[in-house]
Amino acid sequence: MSGIVAGNIGSQYNFTSTDFVNHGDNAWQLTAASLVGLQSIPGLMVLYAGVMRSKWAINSAFMAFYGFSATLIVWVLWAYKMGFGIYMLPFVGRPGPVVTMAQELGQSQLPSTNPVLFQAFPLSTMVYFQFVFAAITIIIIAGALLGRMNLTAWMIFVPLWITFSYTVGAYSIWGGGFLFQMGVIDYSGGYVIHLSSGTAGFVAAQWVGPRLQADRDESRPSNVLCVLVGAGILWIGWNGFNGGDPYTASADAGAAVLNTNVCTAMSVLCWTVCDMLYYKKPSVIGAVNGMITGLVCITPAAGVVAGWGAIIMGIASGTIPWASMHIMGKKVEYFRRVDDTLGIFHTHCVAGFLGGFCTGLFATVEGCAAFAIANLGGAIEGNGTQVWLQVVGALFIVGWNIVWTSLIMMFIKYVLHVPLRMSEEQLLTGDGMIHGEAAYVLVTAPKLLPNLLERAF
């Protein structure tokens, strides 16, 4: 019955034909997008709430919640086409909305690629899939700013950063821009998402300034189990993060998922061993950081490296970012002065660059062919040029984010005259002053006892 009704409506209004849709590809793409969405809400929301002191749990989760919501509106009104639309400049597409039914039902394509690449699912699927990547990027940035950024400033920062920074990286590498044309490989966002968010988060943290010294000194998580729940959602959600980027339910998607998990598991083991050797005990929070660096490191390479390459990358991601965080981060004065709350620079910028560099080393000819790109593999295949292409891509992403994150912060502070930091009273009180809410409401026994007795009798 529904098919007959749909047919009648379609003939009456001349809807776009959907014969191009491969139902398996469309189903997998929507599933992958949903998995990535879950990484943000509730994944990072729960992780942020658990890893911060209890007085910051609500504010930390809300920054992620707001970032997810605001990014979607910006995305459908103008930002998607800046990242994946028609050519305007070598590094950005022409802005425009995706809000009509004809657009949503039409076939997805990347009009700036040469030749134009079409996907076997509708544009609405593509827009949502790319949105959840943009959203998690801005939420990662929030991790560097937790515990002191003025919420009004954050609400302004989100749409501006998505517009002027994220879309440029997305178009340049994924949408057919100049780095795409050069042959830079970023399978799922090691550069577009993690290198950019790690850089932007660190720069933004410098502009906002540090937390109260008391918060920095007493920074134990309020709920380690919540951290583990959020981390688990993040890890399993990464199957959609990396498995969805071939834009088809292909063999390469399966390889990407397996490599993602292999690299991550190895990274967790290596980070844990480093903690045990250096601090004489394993740390749950440390293991979660090792998980994140493994996921980040494999992201630019997931479907183009072999399993042995994923293992090597897991060893690197479990040791190099560990050293960056625990040695350089604690002994270099500049890194101690900039209060990057959750160490986003180390877990995303360092790990993202490391992953991109390793992609230039370990990308295979077979993996590139399965991903439908013309690259000749990495240095392991005799194509040492790929390493330098990866470095060039990384330098562009880092440079662009340093400049534009700073410009946005200056605009908010000096042009709009909106403080970047909370007031001293808000910094001292936390959630109660900012939101009028608390994450953990404890009822004392004297107040609880009369209620229990009243119910009993």
C-alpha cells in the first residue's frame, strides 16, 4: 500500500528518481553516521562529565551538547557546500543551503573532484554523514577548554570555527580541493578532524587562559566509570567513523574496521605498559588516552594500510603521544603554561600528525586501489614522495588553524567584547552558578529518613 501511495505522489509532483540508490550502501552509510553521532552524544558528553571535577560535569557535557546542535544548523544552511560543494577557491567550496526536498532526495556527488565522484545514496545521507564528523571535531576542541570558557563565547565560537576553519580542511582534502588534487591521503580525518581540532584546541586554550590553580591541582575525575562508558562508545563508534568512509559497504570498509581495532588495542597495551614502567601502576585514564591516540593515529590510514602496518602504528601511537604528554607536556615551560584541559594537543594533534606521516610510509597499492584513489602507495611501496605530500598537508592544516582560531578568538574578545573566560564567581562555583543545576544531587540521611518512614506507614 505504501508503495502505491508513494508512486502516486511521485508522479503527481515529479520527485527526483531514486533508482541510483544502492540500498545496502545507503543502509551502511546511515548506520555508520549514527555510530559516529553516538560518539558525540552521549559518548564524549559522558566522558567529559566523568573526567572533570563534579562541579564542572554539567557545563562540560553541555558544551558538547550545544556544539552538536549548533553545528547541524550551520551545516545544512551553508557549511556543507563549503566543504563538499562546487568550486569557489582551491581550498573552499561555494556556500549554500541543503534544505529542499529535491536536494535531499537527489544523488550525492562531489562536484569539485575530477572526474566528478557519485555515491549510490542520496545527498541527505551524505550531508548527515559529514555533519557528524564536523560535530565531533568541534566537541574535541571543547576538551581543551573545559572548566573555564565563557559559555556565550563558546556559543559564538562554534559556528565561526566550523565556517572558517573546518570547511577549509574538509574541502581541501576530501571535497576536491588542492590537497586532494596533490594526492594527500586522509582516509577518515586524521588531518581534517584530529590535527585541526588538536591545533585549534591548543591555540584556543592559550587565548582563554588557564583554569583556577585549585582546579588544575585537584583534577581527579569525578566518575571513572562514566569515563569508561564514554570511552567504550567512542571506540565502538569508530567502526562507523572509519568504516563509513569508502562511501560503500565494500571490502575496504571491512579492512578499515579491522585495522582500526587492531591499532587501537595495541595502543592501549603500549600506553598501559608506559604508565606501569614510569608510574609503577596502570591508569584507567591513561588506558583511555591510549585508546584515543590509537583511534586517531589509524584514522588517516585505516583502509589503505595492511594489518601489520596497523600494529606498527599502534605501537607508535601508544608511546610517542605518551612521551609528548608525560615528558614534554610536563617539562617544557610553554606546554605547562597553556592549560589544555584534557591534553587534546597530545591525543589529537600529535597522534593525528603521526598517523598521517605513517600513512605516507605504510600505505599499500592494494589499499589505495580498494579505496578508489590513484596513489601508488607509500614509501614501503617505493613511493617516498607520499611522505612529503603528507607533511605538506599537515603543515597547511596546522597553519590554517593557528591563524583562524586566533582571528576568531580576537573577534569575539575585541570586536564583540564578549569575555572568553568565565567570571571569578563562576570559576569558583561551577555548574551551580552557570546552569543552576548539579550533576550529583545527594540527599542527606536526616532528610531522607522521614520520607521513608512516611511511605512505610
